[in-house]
Amino acid sequence: MKYRKNPQTFSANLVHPEFTSGVIGFPLLFVLVIWLVYWFEISFGFHFTFLGVQPLSAIGLRGIIFSPFIHGSLKHLYSNSIPLLILSMALFYFYRKISWRILIFGGILTGFFTWCIAQPYSVHIGASGIIYCLAAFLFFKGIWSKNYRLIALALIVVFLYGSLVWGIIPGKEGISWEGHLSGLISGIILALVYKNYKIPIPEYEWEKETYKEENDPFMKHFDKDGNFIEFPKEENVDELEKSDKLEIRCHFKEGRDG
């Protein structure tokens, strides 16, 4: 969100995606902090808008750090909370080793680009630039990775937040399209920087060189024609293997009328 201002006033050790406490804890902490800041403003009648990004102003550089925590309304805060929570959770799960670098450098680049390209005498606040940065990073990094998990994540991001692309088009009053565009550019840059960062692809048992089909417990349930067979009880297996012939015995009983 932006306000008009009166001119007078890399290659690294592979880390498997893993569900840890930080995957939920850190994103929840981010969201909690921005809600606490807004609560403080409402409760004590104090406004932090002046700490937002003020383009081409030396004092406005402080907004690079503070602006993501400041929101202008409850609607503004709510609309940023859910995407920030979901996208940051995806970041911490799939890119745990570089997640903090993406957040910190993404926030700095987004704020700096906003400071450079936005109109003078305006103030830009809100976490939407970070959201655009995360969405762009997750999408382009997933597509370029050629990893099916990350590609699936990229498609999910498009499905959920594909409409974000309209936010970079100028025209709507009060919407910081410059901040959105800056976040998008920052996310693409970070995706390029970490293009070679990989997550390990799980190796299944049948993909290993030492794999032998005859020793696979699952494959033992299929005959040479691919038909499923159910093994008899273990103690009867040896007896069945010893006999190659199948004997069928029928007993007939004469009826009373015969």
C-alpha cells in the first residue's frame, strides 16, 4: 500500500525437505509480529506510516527495513497475512538451507527497488512486496529446477496466486504497484542466483544398483506372467514346493433311492 506524501512535510550440501517446527513456527511468528504492530497502532493511536519507504529520499531508506511490518488497514493486513503464511511455509519446507537468505535479501532488494522506481513524495508500506518476491522465487526456481516436486509447487503457487500479476499494473489508487513489481523482480533475481541449488531426489530401492527383483518382498507376490499371488502360510511353503503334482480326490455317497 502507498500513501501520497505532502512535499512540504549456492552450490551447497543437499538438504532433504523436512517438516520441522520452523516450517510453521517462523511463518506464524512473521504474521504475529505484523498483527502486533497493527494492534499497537490501533490501541495507542500511534501510526508508523512515516517509517515506510519514501522514494529517492535518504530518510526513506529506513523503510526498507520497517515497511513490511506496517499496514494501513485491517483489510490490508488480512489480505497479506494468509499469502505470507502459506508462501513462507513453502519456502522453509522446500528451501530450508537458504530460506533466511531468500527472506532477508528478498526484503532488502524489494525495498530498495521500490525506493528507486516509485514516485517521489509517496510512502510505501506493507508486506505485499515480500509476498510477490516469495511467489516469484518459488515459481521460477521450481520451473528451472526440473525437479518434479518443485515444479508441482510452482504450479500450486500459480493456481493460488496467479492473479497477483494484476498487482504490478499501475492505475489503482492506493496500491503500490511499484512495490509489487519490485518484489517480482527481486524474486526472479534470487531464483537466478540460486538456480543451481538443488534438493535431493529420493532414491527408491528398485533404483539402486544392488537391487534384485527376486529378493523384493513385494515382487514375490507376482508370478512370471504378472498375476498377483497370495502366499500360503509360511510353514506350508516347503511342502508345496516339494510336490509338482496336484491331486484331486472326490468322494461320492450313494443316495437312499439309489
